[in-house]
Amino acid sequence: MLNDAHTYEKLQADPTSSYKRKLIEKLTKLKKDGKITEDQYKYLYPTSEATPRLYCTPKIHKANNPLRPIVDYTGSIGYNTSRALADLLGPLVGTTKHHVKNSKELAEELSLVTLEQEDIFNSHDVVSLFTKIPIQETLTIIRERLDQDQDLKKRKNLEVDDIMDLTEFIATTTYFSFRGQLFKQKFGTAMGSPVSPILANFFMEWLEQQAIATAPIDCKPELWKRYVDDILEIIKRGKVEALTDHLNGIDKTNSIKFTHELEKNGQIPFLDTLITRREDGSIKPLVYRKATHTDQYLSFQSHHPLPNKLAVIRTLLERSDSIVT
């Protein structure tokens, strides 16, 4: 994985001190210009120099158990700045009609959908989204959205240039340790940084707008619902390959590639929901459990606090009530 020269580069020296000095200079200038308060400055000021650490978790529900790389940024110099940027930029994404917030919202919207005989459910997924996001293109998208935000001045004293400067710094100073060696991520963003999901959503939101607007009429989806990089579609039978080819041609860096999964036996899993089509064309959503699900939950005889045990039961009941119509 780390042998990918396009994405990762081995470092000979720890860049922490250099990055810390640059971040302090940026924050000091913002405080001096009155764009952040003393309390904000103290919150963002890097007091720790912990080197981010890469670890991997296996995707045991997928063939060959591929690894998911995650970088632990806790205690790193840019962690608090990354969190602050996530809070600032977060409200600008997820506002389109194609975005789905959770499985409850998905179930409510699907209750209004009726399938025709030639319609079929399909889902698309981006291969390794976080490490494939083109950062410079994403920064351009974010700047355009910030320029269009009429309420920015009401929320923050920061100028668009200030926000972009900090965002670019955090997005391009991705480095980590792995098995005693230091690496820098040259392309994409790392899963684990608080602002990374926001960057991914910005790019995917732009990509889906381009994809839907330019899709050939014969393979244009009748329904498009996206959660980060997971997309649920209703499309005409026999048109999935054409749509996949279209999606794979949107990103000019040629890094974003989609895989797809068709419904099987009238069912398709999406966002913890098993979507089932009835004979009359209506849709019945059910709670979905992966094949690796063990049906094991927190034992009521354990020494965990009672509220934690009750929360397990409450969560299961709420999930059933909100998904199953």
C-alpha cells in the first residue's frame, strides 16, 4: 500500500517542528489582525507534537479483506485546526436534494417511490475515496462555495483567503509514522483527520452535479441518493455499465473510479437498510445486517453503566422503528 509512489513518499526527517512553526505564524497573524480571539488562538495553538500514526483495519465483509488506512491525528499539531475547519465548512455541504443524511431519511424518501418493471436498483461506490481525492481541485471547489456564502461574515471574522490558507495547510501537511518510518501523503487526504470527510463531501457533491447534468439521457438515473461516496440509484435495466463509464470519466485527474453493485433477487443493501421491491413497484425497507454480524451486544450482566446498556436497547428499537415502515 505505502509503495504507491503517486500517493506516498518516505521522509528522511520528522517535519513536525517545521510544520508547527508555520502554523503558529499563521495563527499569530490572524490574532494580530483581530480575526480570531485570544481564546480561539489558545485553542488552535499547537501545544503537542505527537506524530500522527497510521494503522489499518481489515474490511472483513469484502473479498480478500482489503485494508482501510486510518491516520490517528489525536494530539498532532493540526488536530484542533482541522476540527475547527470541519465545524466551519461543514454547513456548506449536504444541502442538495441528492444528499441523504441517514437511514431514517432514506426510508422516508423511498416510501414515496414506485418502480416500473424496467427499473432496477444499483449502487455505486468510489474505490479508496479519501486517498484519491484531488486536493487542489477540491480547494478550488471550496473557495467557490465560500465566495457564494452570504452568511460567512455573520459566522466568522475570517476572510475567504484566511480559511483557504488554513485548509490548504492542513490538507497538504499529511504525514505519519508507520512501523518506525515516516511518510508523507502526496495525493488525496487521510481518513482520520476531522476535516477529511468534509473535503470528500465537497468533491463528491461537485462530481455528482457534473455527473447528473451531463449523463446521457438513456442512462440518466431516475433516483440518485448519496451518502459520502456510496450512491443509490434507480436506473433502466441494461444501462448500468454505460452510467459507470460516464462516472469514471468525470474526474479529469483520472483518480476517482467507481464500482457498482446491482440489486439481487429484488433487494439491495444501502446505508444499513435492505431495500426490497414489492410486486406492485412499491418499496419495503428493512434493517440490514452484514454477513459478518454476530448478533452479539453488550451483556446486561457486565459492569458497564446502566445508561450504556439501556442505550443499546433504545438504539435497536429506534433503528427498527425508523427504517421498517
